[in-house]
Amino acid sequence: MPTEENTVPPRYRYEEIADDLQKRIEAGEFPPGSRLPSRRELTAHYDVTAPVIDRAMQILRVKGITETLAGVGVYVKDSPGA
């Protein structure tokens, strides 16, 4: 039986999605300046609700990987992480 000392806290789904999107960006699937799929497309792809996608997008924005243009979409920054 696991004890408090050897358990790993569970990862939230939005963290997993943010990590996956970051890896896809770094791999060149979404090059700098490109638009990420819409919230609707991402919710269908990852089979989650819109608030989960919103949290994942917030993580990418805070990390400086993406920028959100209101009413337009989420874009990969020209210099990710800058």
C-alpha cells in the first residue's frame, strides 16, 4: 500500500494537455506564427471540456510560448519562451 512518502501527486489533465501542445510546438507541428487549433477542435481532440483547454492555454501563455489575440485565436510566438 502506498504511503505519503512514496506517492506522486496526480497530474491534472490540463497540465498533460499543455505539455503535449508544448511538445507538438517544439517538434514543429505548430511553427512560430502559426495559429493553434480552435477551442472546439482541441476539446474534441483531447475529449475534455472547454475550461480544461482554457487552463492549458493559460499555462502556455504564462510560459511565453503562445499569445492570444482576442476574437482571433491563439498563436505560437515567434520566439517561444521569449
